Amino acid sequence: MSKETPCVAVCMIDPKTKLCFGCGRTLPEIARWHAMESAERLSVMALLPARMAEAGLAPIAGSRKHA
């Protein structure tokens, strides 16, 4: 399994922010995740902590699953 995924298997979209409660990605990002180049995935992943903090979503600790 690739380590290039922020997925924690909590796949629910916040209706207010349109971000996944588990990882902070948007639905379009989730949908095309496997088509992204490694550098693009890593770039998105670098943005997720700040994106979630700005949206008021707490990161969910857990084992990484697939996305």
C-alpha cells in the first residue's frame, strides 16, 4: 500500500466545508487521487493540515487505509 495517501478510512464529507472529515480532501481530489502524479499527491497532502485547521476540522488519528 502506498504511503502517499492521507486516507484514514473515515470517508464522510462535511456539508459546510465540502471537505472529508477524515483527511481534508475535496471530493474532486478523492476522485482523481489515483490518477495524480506522486508530486501532486504530496503537494495536496502538505496542504491538508492547514486546510483542516482553517475549516475547524480536527484530524482523526488512525491507521491509514486506501483512497
